[in-house]
Amino acid sequence: SQTIHQWPATLVQPVGSPLSLECTVEGTSNPNLYWYRQAAGRGLQLLFYSVGIGQISSEVPQNLSASRPQDRQFILSSKKLLLSDSGFYLCAWSTYNNQPQHFGDGTRLSIL
Amino acid sequence: RKEVEQDPGPFNVPEGATVAFNCTYSNSASQSFFWYRQDCRKEPKLLMSVYSSGNEDGRFTAQLNRASQYISLLIRDSKLSDSATYLCVVTFNAGNMLTFGGGTRLMVKP
């Protein structure tokens, strides 16, 4: 069966520090991969998605970036975090674009 | 107008009650529909897909009304454990990705 792993579960970072969140999927090949952010009490905001290695599409312009160095690895990064980057970051995978997405446990990021 | 709209709630219901949520979508060409459940401070989890003919999974029934562009979720015999936020999800054509509604919060009280 397929599993998705996301880490760390929680992270506290100072403003201006870099960020790297990692997500890996097991049990499937060539998945579509997604990064979402959810602010407290709000809905899901799609940040990036990838349909293959090295292919990244950005949905929202911001100081975050994503990379997909391997088929089942998706990384969310920032060079300098802002206070507004606080939130719950979720990685997800699906077989195709219009199929259900399955989420990792999420990373709760607090910026101080 | 938002692409996918839900009443944020909260819906406060007693145990054993029947509760229904609606979700409206803006694009008449929408093709795939899902309901997700999200517990507080947890990731969303797929609850059920919504098929044109309607479908049922235990106490949960999902319906699609294409003419009026809405989907619904009916929960019968509510349990305390049903307390969560229910997310409506729609795709707008075969090639597009899922668009999530803002969610409807349900609180089931003893």
C-alpha cells in the first residue's frame, strides 16, 4: 500500500531563517505531488504541484520554492522566512490530477 | 464568487441527530467530487467520492445535483466522533486539480 511521510511534525523558526520541509511517498511510481498551506481556521491553499521529476508549478507567488529531486521526494524551501509563512504545511500525492489526494501528517510551522 | 463554497458553520447537533451539509460549485463543467474530513490540527482524509447517482457508505450519504451545481453530505445517527471539519472538493475538468472548499465545521454534543 502507499504511504506518505512528512517531517518534521512541528518546527519553530526565527524570521529570516531558511526552511526545508521534506515529503516522501512510498508504494507508488510517478505520483503527482502537492504542497499546501493552511492558516489557522482557514482553508487549504495550494502552493506547488509536480507531475514529475524536476517539474514544478507554482500556484501562488511568494518567497517559497519547491523541488522534486527524485520521483517520490518533494521538498519545500525558503531562503528567508517571513512571519506570514506561519501555518500548517501539508504534502499530498495522487495518481492523476483529478483523483483523490492523500495527505501526509503535516508540519506545523511557527515563525517567531 | 468562490469556485467552491461551503457554510463554515459550526453546526452544533446532539448525538443521534441527522445533519446535512451542502456545497456549491461555480463551474458547470466540474467532473469529480469528493468529501474529505479534517480533525482539529490534523491532515484532511478522504471520506468518500461523490457519484452522479449518489452513494452511501454506512451512515454517510453523498448526493450530486448537477442542475443546481451542488453536492451534499448527509450524516445519520451522529456520533461524538463525527465532530470535525468536512471539506468539499471539486475538479473543474479532467485535467485540472482538486479545488477545496473552506470546510464546514460539525460539533456533535452529548
